[in-house]
Amino acid sequence: MRMLFLALSALAVAGCQTVDELSKEGGAATVEDQGISPAEMEAMDAQAGGADKGEAYPNADGSDGGRGADGARVIYFEYDSDEIRPEFRSAIEAHAAYITSHQDTVITLEGHADERGSREYNLALGERRALAVRKQITLLGGSASQVRSVSYGEEHPDSPGHDESAFSLNRRVEISY
């Protein structure tokens, strides 16, 4: 009887914990839940057509989805930094202008990090990078409801290498329409 009481007490205490641990599944941490389902994300990826990051992803209306002359879809960062580099500010301005003029458009900011650092640290760094881009877009007039953020940390590298040139390609935020 005493063992049963101890087991139930331990179960009750464990059930009351409020520690928010990162999910081990999928290798991603959601920054802000906007109600997008995995099926909707797959549909968005399919709509993008699998084009290279340097190519435009035209929208149904034939527009370039904010890409424009300076609307690059990938924003790169320095090592261990979430500060937006000056050469990417015009691209962010182009995306902000696009979603401001297309109120029905929703974009997803996917934060990434290179493999250096712990998994948890890299998820947090990817989150900070996505939030930095989001903040800049909203400061430029984009609606917060039009911008979703997710962090993949080191889980989805763009370059599989283990040198500085590969690391620099993996420190990024990808903008998906």
C-alpha cells in the first residue's frame, strides 16, 4: 500500500510540471502558432514548385510574390548572430511592401543555424533570426498576422559540408509564400 501511495504521489507531482521542453520530433520548434497544419505547409511547399532559392515563385495572379529586384528569398546571417546584414535590408523591404499591398498573402519565415552549438541553442538562434526578420517586416508596414515564424535550428542544412563556406549557407532565414 505504501508503494502504491508513493507511486501515485510521484505521478501527481510529475503531472503538475510546467516545464516546456522542445519536441524531439521533426527537428523544429514553432515560434508562433498561427494554426497552420502540416498538410497546409506541404501544400505551400508544393505550390512553391521546388524551385531553387534564387528563382522567383510566381503567385496565382502572375506576380513575383514580393521577390522583385531585391526580394531575395534567403537572408543570411553572421556566425552566432541574429542581426540583419545591411545587404539584405532592401530584400526585406521588398517583401514587406509586397505583403502590405497584398493583404491576403501570408509568408513563413524559416530560421536556420549551422551545426555548431547544441540543438536547443541552434533552435533558439533560428527563432531569434526569424523574429528579427519578422520585426523588420512589421516595422516596414507588414501585418503581424501575415507573417508566421518557425525555427529548424541545425536540422535542415542547405549545405551538408563541415567548413565555413557550408556553415555560412546554413545560417539563414528562408522566406516562403
